Amino acid sequence: MRRNPIRLATLLLGSALALSACATQKQVAAPARPAWALAIHGGAGVMDRETMGPETEASYRAAMHAALDRGRTVLEKGGTAMDAVVAVVRGLEDDPQFNAGKGAVFTADGRNELDAAIMDGATLKAGAVAGITGTKNPITLARAIMEKSPHVMLIGAGAEKFGQQAGVEQADAAWFFTERRWQSLKKTLKERGLPIPARPAGVSTEPVPLAAADMAFEDRKYGTVGVVALDSAGHVAAGTSTGGTTAKLWGRVGDVPIIGAGTYANDKSCAVSATGTGEYFIRLGVARAICDLVELKGMGLQQAADEVIQARLTALGGDGGIVAVTPDGQVAWSFNTSGMYRARQVAGGEPVVGIFKGEP
Ligand code: ASP
């Protein structure tokens, strides 16, 4: 049968137009990856406005905004996700409000034993430290281990020795000491019928008086810090730093430095930083589990985070939360406690800061 050439041409033109319309629609439907994204937590737990008080609340909100500023400054200049993570975590480690670096909680024998980890999603390289006592910024030591040693994790005295040789800044016990964490330790030890250790060397022998409101709030003992970032090259990274849990047994290691539990990053899926009762996060491999759901089951980041935190962690009896980011710019947080200090921002968007459940 002979085809009518005009009709054929019309048909072809029609299909070409339909195809190009489809392509245009597709471009509109798939949002471009943001230039950068950042999410930060400062610990999760039982938090309510009344106990916290307006001044403390304002102070934590300001700290979260300052943390976003630090990360944004790195990422807007085209800096790497790794650099942004380190800049933000270091700032929070130096802020005595948080349970990381200065202001860390004490072990049952009155020491600050710090844990931290960092992971680069581009290379799957990771560095971690556990039980260190004399490094000013544990996240910097974790990064030095990743970059300058053949290992992933160093602990205790060996980690400190490596840090000294690598030129990582040291600090003595007095730097980490805060009165409110010390009083919190004393209270917890009394409740458990355990002996109260001597105050650390270099610290005033007399307790500094604290406001009753400070102590009421301090009883809740939160403040682990963590950051996830996406940079303009499309790479993700995660970092977390903590003093652990108040009155923990000497030598206890939490989830933070365990790669895949409290900290994980992989450009194929996502970057996650966690906070909460570490034992549960270790048992569930929380951070890695979220990334696996994204990579292997194709779940959206929020859905994957909720599956692990709201369903699995809750079912096991654990408490806490996470922040996470994907290489395509999804940002999520999920927590099963009444609060989590948190902040997020995506290039071109406004900063979002929250503390209590029910906030955006
Ligand atoms: N996850 C930390 C730990 O168990 C503590 C916390 O996040 O509050 O060491």
C-alpha cells in the first residue's frame, strides 16, 4: 500500500513535537540537585519548653544558627563536604553547651572520655577515635587518622600519641570541665549508690554555684553533635562527636565512632549522623541501615530514616534520632524523642532550626 507522503510527514512531525514536549516536561519534573545541603544535630532526648526555660532555648537556637553559618561559609565557597563537617563539628565541640569536646559528660570515675568519627562518601574512607581524654577537637583527630594513618579507628592512649605526632591540638582535663556536667555526674552516681570521684586536676576545688533551672535541665544530659553535608561536587560526608553518656563505665564506647552505627557516608546512598542511647544504635547499625534502604530498596531518604528510627529503633526500645543527606540533595531528620537540637539548610533555601517535636 502506498503511503500518503503529506500524512506521513504530519505524523512524524506530531510525534517529534510530542517527544520534545515530553522531554521538556521531564526536565521540569526532575529538580536540579542543589549546589549544597547541610543538616546538623546537637543531641536528642526528653525536652520540653517549660523545663528548658526561654533563655536556654534561645541559646541553643543561636548555637544551631551559628553552626549552620559555619557550614554554609565553607560550602558556598565551593569547599568540600568533609571540610564543612569538620568546621561545624569543631565549633560545636568548643561550645560548652554540647556534650562533645568542652562540656562533655563525665565517666563514672570522673573523666571525659571522648568518641568521634568522620566518613567521606566519595571514597568510603573513614577515621574514628574512642576513649580519648586529651585532644581538644576529637573530630580533627578522627580526620587525621583517616588521612595520615593506614587505620580507621584508634583508641585511648594510642590515639592520643598519634594525635601528638600528627600535630593535633591537645587540651588538659580543665579545658573539658563544666560545672553543670560535674553536678550531673554527682547526682547520677548518688542515685546509683556509687562513689563520687575527686574533681579533676586544675579545676577549682569548690563547686561553682549553678542556677536551679540549669540543673533541672542538665539532668537530661544531651548534646552529642553531628553533621552531614553535600558539596557542590556532589559528594556527601558525615561526622559525629560526643562525650558519650553520663556516668558511663570507664572504657565504654558508644555508637558514634562505630562506622555504620552512629556515623556513615556513601555517595551511592546517603550520609547519616546519629544521636541517642548508643548501645541501640550499635545493635541496629542505624546509619548504615538507612543508607542500605536508600541504595538497595530505592527508598526516599525520609522514608528510610523513619523506617529505621520510628519503627526499628522504637521496637527495640532505643531512643534518639539522626540527620541525613543524599547526593541528590534530599535532607531528612527523624527522632523518636520529644526533642532534638537540629538545623538544616539547602542552597537557595532558608535556614530551618528546631528543638521540639512538632516544629518543622
Ligand atoms: N550516642 C551517644 C553515645 O551513646 C550519646 C548521645 O548521642 O547522646 O555515646
